[in-house]
Amino acid sequence: MPSAFAHAIAGIALGKLFTGKKQPVKFWLLTLVCAAIPDADVIAFKFGISYHSMWGHRGFTHSITFSLLLGFLVAFLFFADKKWCSPKWWTYMLYFSTVTFSHALLDAMTNGGLGCAFFAPVSAERFFFPFRPIQVSPLSISRFFSEWGVRVMTSEFIWIWVPCLVIIFLVWVGRRVRE
């Protein structure tokens, strides 16, 4: 998996693409939470749930179904001021679903692990993309602060941070030109 930092910058880039106007702080905090929350599944290890299980790491929480459910929940709980099922409400729901699923898409571009169960709970099959340039991040914080962590941050900088920063910059320039 990429680090939480990489998932966060990807979420911010998606947020900049999504929004045409200033968003409240809750929008950005929820963006960061949705981008990172699929990795909460590592808690399954503490309960003896195998990595290979649909309920293990990169299983259900990395699925389209989970992303849609979380997007629905976020829109329902945090954007209740938008009329239920209005176009604006659906836009927020789909946005937060997309941010959540971006996590699995990035994980599927790493060079380690078992892949992501995109179609859980219908299928427990795990998937990777053919192009996997991102160094997989260690699951423990102590291992992150090592030579392995430096390799992770280097590959994330090249394959995630630079493209995301370019997107953020281009969106910023595009909006300035239109003003």
C-alpha cells in the first residue's frame, strides 16, 4: 500500500478537481478520512483474520461496494443540508465514494501484497494493475522509518506526489485564468 501521506495528497488532488468553489473544512477533513480509511482493515490482524480473507487487509474495505457505502454515509451524515437525493447530494456522495476508491486504485499499483478485492463481497478475487511502479509501504510505523521507508517515499514522490501536485497547480491556474 502507499503511505497515508500519498493517499491524502491523492484525495486533495481529487478535491481540487471536484470543487469549483471554496469548500468548508469538513469537506477537506472528510476527504482525508475517506482517502485513508480503507487501511483501517489492518485491525483485522489483531482479531486473527487472515490477510487472504475478504475481511482482511485489502479485502472488503478496498471494494467498490465499500466505497459506495462510505460515500453514501458521508453524504447522508455530513451533507444533510443538501436536499436528500438532489443532484448536489448525489455529487457529494459520488465524490466521497471516488475518493475512497482512489485508495484501492493506488494500492493496486504497488509492487507488494495480495492485490485488492475490488468486487467484494461478490468476489474475493484480488487484483493488481499491470503497471505497478509504487513501492509497497510497510504496515508498521517503525519499519516506515528505515531504508524501506525512504524507497517508499521516493517512489510515491515520483508516481503520486508529482502528478497530484501538477493537477493541483493546473486547477489553480485554470481557475485564476477564468476569474
